[in-house]
Amino acid sequence: MRKLIYAVLLGLVGAGIVHIAVLLMVPEFSERDAWSRLAQASDLYKVTRLDAEAGGPPVVKSVDPLFFAAACRFDLAEGMVQIKSPDAVPFWSVSIYDRSGHNIYSFNDHSATNGPLDAVALTPAQMLEVRKQLPEDLEGSVFVETPIDEGIIVVRSFVPDESWKPTVSRFLDQSSCTLREF
Amino acid sequence: MLKNVLLTLVALVVAIGGGAASVWYTLQAQKGVGAITIGAWTAFPDIGTSDADPYSKARVSREGVLALGRAEGLAFVAERDSAGEPLKRECAYTIDGNFPIARFWTLYAADQSLDVIKTEKPRPAALQSYQILRKPDNTALISVGNHPLPGNWLYIQGSGALYFVLTFYDTPIASSTGLSDITLPQIVRTGCHA
């Protein structure tokens, strides 16, 4: 009997260790994280709608039903990435996530120069290069310096009511996510 | 000899089974470390950032969530009314009170997995602040139920667990300094038709 209690106690201590080990391994080995799900749906630099409106089940859970969202994956090791959309909508916001889905930087339409979405994500080293000679078409862009390689850009846009759906859909569908070299 | 093998097995089963089950349980629970509770509402301001605790990090990668950034907004979830009773889809509620400063906010009724309730009608189970009628003191009263109600009406239907998700967009409260002294609306049950 005493041996059994001893074994169970030992097991409980082990359970604590297993708990911590599993917890720390979940982010490393998860195949259901946002990056993996997006990778199954589309290539790098391809804008993918996250809401169910585009047909089929949503790739990554887009939380708010009054929002449409789109995402594209990028790799800064290949060059900087520019996200741009010509249209205007009541509210948009952009978040940049690292490979494991942590939100690194976010901003919304109040941070933009005139209102339209135009942002560039790049590493500090690329920023130095760009500063030397700023390309003319990047003059109005919001620059986001991040020390990461692979990441995800998500654009979210508010749909106040049914009548805004086509406009907001067009805003997201026309947004481009391009690899820029210089 | 056989007894020793059995005891070792018991220890191993308790360790691996217990360890895995406890991780699964804590990740399943809505409450967690790093939660901020204001009245009936709970938010995880750190979720999805690299400052998050290991539990939030595991939850984020397991569910494939891309959490809202600080400049975007902050979401509060309620699973109980202000009296502490679990929210049910077959009941009617009022959400009444003051909403903190934000450019706009959205409120929707959700199921267990925090997806919006499907109403199977053109009217979604969601409201946003631009369509809200306010009282003279700038508070708002929202009636929740499956029958049309005057004023602000959030349409829910069906039965089972109910969650309210209240998200503030472009708001100063998302920066952690403002979170301590804000008030959120009360959730009061007004009746059930079980």
C-alpha cells in the first residue's frame, strides 16, 4: 500500500514535469498554428481572405463577424514586402505577426499618410539601404522595421453593415502583397 | 517483480496522463493567466504578443489565432451575467451601462468556440456602436433575446451556452495603463423561456 502511494506521488511529480514540457513544446510542434494553416491555403506573398465570405470555411479564425480580413505570408530574407490597396474604407488596421503568430506591430488608418493603405515591412538592415535613396513610390508608405525573417501581415477592415460588404471585399481583394527588391 | 512493474506503470500513467490532461484542461478553459476581469467581462491584453505567458502562447498556436494588436483593439468576453449565472441562448438579457472610449465597438453573441451565432436570418447576432441608440447620459441599453425588442436589439436564438464578445477598436484602453479604472456594462438576465 505504501509503495502504491509512493508510486502515485512519484507520478504526480512526473505529471508536473510533463505538464511544463508539453506546454513549452506546443508552440514548437503545433501544426495548427496560423502560419501552417495559411501555408496550406496559399503561397508566400499571396493575399488570402480569412473570413468565410470568400467561400469555404475560414482559413484562420477571423474573430469579429463585422470585420473582413486578409493575410499574406512573407519572408524578409528575400527582400522587403509592401502591402497596398487603392480603395478607401471606413476603418482598416494592419498587424504584423512573426512565424509563431505573435503580434509584433500594429497600426490603423489614422497612422497612414492620407488614408489609403500603403505599408512596407523590412528589417533594420534593409531600412538602412532604403534610407540612402528612398524610391519615389515609397514616399507615402508607412515603414515597419522588424527584426524577423518569416512573418504574416494581416489587414482587417470594418464592415458597418450589409451595404458595405462589396466595398470592403473589393478593398481586400485589390490589396497587393509584393516582394520588393532594391 | 511483477508488483514493481505494475507500480512503475502506475507512476508513468499518472505522470504522462495527468500531465497531458492538465495541459489540455488549462488550454480549454476560458479563464487563464494574464486575464483582466472587469465585472462580467474578461480580456487577455497580452495574448498574441511575445510578452504573453506560456499558456497564452500555447493557446495561440494551438488554435491558430491571430490576435488583435494594441493599435487595433481589445476584446472582452463574458460567459456569465453580472449575477454570476452562466449565459444561455434560451434566455433574454439586457446589457446596460457605459462603454469606454473607443473609435467604435462591436458586440456579438457567440457559441462555445467564440464563433458568431448563426441566426439563419438576414439579421446577424452582432451590433456595432454606430447603429446604437443612446440615452441622454451617453449610456446605452441593449436588449438581447429571440423576440424583437424596441431600442437596441441583439438577436440570438437556439439553445446552449452563450458568450458575449465586446471589442473596442482603436481605443486608448488597449494600452495597459488605462485598464484598471474603466467600467463595462452590466449584463442582467430578464427572463427565460426554457
